[in-house]
Amino acid sequence: MFVTLGKLQPLELRDLVGQFLVDRFVVVDLLAHCLDCLIETFHTRHQLRCQSAQLFRA
């Protein structure tokens, strides 16, 4: 039980499990977004390196 507005409210297990799953999905989504940004950064750096190498060869 927990207190809200001075009243005891029952805290059900399904509420805890539901909130836990929602929080886990948010964390997984953020990690996937960070990984996507990291991959995009590496791809952009690779493209810039290739373009600068072509520029200096010409």
C-alpha cells in the first residue's frame, strides 16, 4: 500500500509489473536510439574520410 492524498491505496502486483515493463521498453528504445546515432556518426566520418582522400588524390 502507498499513501496518496492522505488515503491508503492498494498497490497491485500487475501495476508494478506493468510499470516495470514500460520502463524497460523506454530504456531499450533509448539504447537503440543511441546505437543508431553512433552508427550514423561512424558512417558520416567514414564518408568524410573517403571524400577527403579522393580530393587529395585528384
